[in-house]
Amino acid sequence: MFLRDILNKIKIKKVVGDVDINIKDIQHYSPFVTKGSLFICIEGFKTDGQLYIKEAINRGAVAIISEKETEVDGLTVIQVENARRTMSSIANYFYNEPTKKMRLIGITGTNGKTSITYMVKSIFEFCGKKIGLIGTISNWIGDIKIEAIRTTPESLDLQRIFSRMLRYSIDTCVMEVSSHALELGRVDDCTYGIGLFTNLSPEHLDFHINMENYRDAKKKLFYKTTLYNIINIDDFHGKVIMEQIKDIETPLLTFGVKEKADIYATDIDMNIKGVRFNINMPKGMVYVDVKIPGMFTVYNVMAAAAVCYCLGIDIDKIGRALNNMESIPGRFEVIKEIEDFVIIVDYAHTPDALENVLKSAKMFAKNRIITVFGCGGDRDKNKRAIMGEISGRFSDYTIVTSDNPRTEEPLSIMKMIEKGVVKVTDKYNMIEDRKTAIQYAVKMAAGDDIIIIAGKGHEATQTIGNKILPFDDYKIALQIVREERSI
């Protein structure tokens, strides 16, 4: 593709050099640049693509796009106002507008996104249909698994994945859409068939500053849809969004338990093994028996069912698919090999998610709830004491430990959490080493106790400083139990 054709699709401040050159590839990450590439300099939170221009040139870049005025001898340089949004437009054009040729489903909200995408994937596969998935745990092109770096990839990576899905004859993709992606323009040029809102609770406020900004970022998804918008109206922010988007042409479908909704749950029955209930939909009712306990599962199941209903899947098949579904990695995941007591691994890393997990566990706890958790470093600090208070209130014993401290001092993070714990209880301990903290919980556990290991869920690593070390809560806990209890 010629650079001149690409530049016709974007707003340009200044061009220096030849535009009649062939562009073979586009990259924003310098190690991936090859001969004939267009390199786009993106300014991130930690570094600036401008610093990697020399490396990109050495690897074969023939043109550079940057927000800053840049001069490179013998190389074409294009200056633009916003490199991220420019990259989205270019990527969409370069890959021939892939989302216009597929049904794209966007799931947004604070909690539940991963579970819902995996449930939709399970329903499709049960029906013998191929589907793509983009999300926190991993990306999937049919049965091909691709490692996920962030919840929603950069626009260029997204369009590349969509294009690859089409080559594999996949015409439907379900994806998590983060507030960062919506605010920073990563999904600007994506055409969504369905947009779904789960819920909103304080998260990423270091970036969004306040809840109104956070909600407004999420709301952007619902102006990009063509088939349906689906909203959880039991959530306060869901109701606000519903009112704010009611004048757009895209049809709206609501779901909930408490409020009168288009799709709603009745006859809910829960235990440690799962949840059973009826999903009432506009064209009938279906009974589901899902092997993931918790009230949050009811909402996630209704959301997945609503998506598939809107895509024309028979409601009986939706029910059978959900009944056959296995657990989702790191989402209220019970370690099945343990029998004397229960260990649950969950990704809960927000106040609302942690409260939901602990309240769900309390519903069927026969003895104590022992919670092991920490908070991530270089992220929203305001939630730390709040989560500490939640754990102290809903647990019988709390063990505050390290999560992914990143470049922060782990003990400093833990002390912020402790300020919340001590407001409501003195039954807690502070153990910085996460493995030792889990070991402490296992040693104190008696029959019928429930240990909740929260915060990291499916993650197989721990980031300490600039090092990424192997650490999997599920595997570590199982190893400790085998050593301590000889199972």
C-alpha cells in the first residue's frame, strides 16, 4: 500500500519527504519493525515511541509518524496532532476495515467482562460455531490461543487480530472493552454490532479522576453499535447510561434481578458448587444450572444469554450450553483437589468485586472465611483502605500480602490496606511474601473453612520492581496444601 493513499485518510500537520513509497507493514513497537514498515511513535504512560526512532530505522522503517516535529535524513516524517487516534484510522484502512465484515460484541464495565466473554464463547462453541475472543486472560482466534498483553490491545494490534480472524473464516468476535481503550481511542474505528454494560464501581480513578468521567468513558461504546445495546439496570450507573443513550437509534435491551427488565432472573438457588435459576427472556424462559457460585454469576450468565439471544441463538441451546460450561480460570475458581476445606482463587482487585466474592462465600460458609489479598502497585491508591475494610468486615480473618507491587514498596501498599482493616477488626496479619501468606492461611485452616485468595486470579506471574516472576495462585496454593496436608 502506498503511503500517499494512507495519508489521504488522516489529518496531517506536516510532511517531510517522499510519500510515493510502498508501505509493507505498520508498527508501533520498534522490535517488530521490518523492512518497509511505517513506524508510529506513541507516547505511553512509561515511555515515548520517539525514543525508539533510531531502532526502527535500523530495522528497516521507511517512514515515521509522530506528534513531535522530527527530522531524519533520507526518511519520510509525518507530523500529526494525535498519534494514537491517527494510528486507529490508519490501522483500520490498512487492514481493509475488518469490523465492518464481522459481528463485533463489546463488553464494558468494571467487573464481569472476562466471565461474560468466556460464557459467550462457550455458548457459541456448544452450538458448533467458531468465535473470536479478545480479553484479559488471552485472545482466541477460534481454537488458536494468543497471549493477551492488556485488556484491550492498541488499535493497530486490534485491527490486525480482526483481519486474521476473517482469514480464518470467523465472522463473530466478543471482546472486553476497557475504559482506557475507549478514552484513548484504541477502538475509535471499530464497528460494534452489540455493546453491553455490566456495572461500575471505583477503579482506574488515578486515570479518570472521578466516577462521572469513568462512566462517560464507558458510555462511548454505546454510540458505536448497530444492532443492540444491552444494559444492567440493577446498577445505578447502568440506569444513568440508559437514560443518556435513550435517544440513539440502536435498540436497547435491559437485564436485572431487582428492577423490571427485558431479561430477568427468578427462582435463584445457590450453593458452593454453583447457582441454579430461570432466565426469563422476551421469547421464553430457560432453566440454567451453572457451576460457578455467586450472585455475580447470575448477572454474568444473564448478560451472556442476552448477547446470544440478540444474535439469534435458540434459547434452549443457550441454556444447555451454560449448563455444560466449566469454570473460568481465576474467576471464583475452586481448587477441586482439596477436600478438607475450600480454597477459592479469584481475580477480584476492586472494592466491589472483593465485596461480591466475600458476600457470595458467606452465603454458604459453614465455618470461617480467611482472605488473602493485596493491591497492585502504581495503580489507584484510594481503593486500598476501602478493600482492607471490606475484607475485615466480611472475612473472619484477613491476611494482607503483596499483589503486583510493580515499582512501589510492597510494605507501603500493605500499610494503606491495613488502615481499612483496623477500622473493623483486629483479626488480621501482615505477610509481605505472597507464598508465605498463602502458606499461613493453609496452616490455620480447619475443616469447612473457606480460604479466598484474591487479586491475581488467572495471572501466572508477579511483577516486583521491573522483574516479572512466575507466580500462579492456584498452583502455589495446591502445592502448599500437598506439602502441608499430604493430599
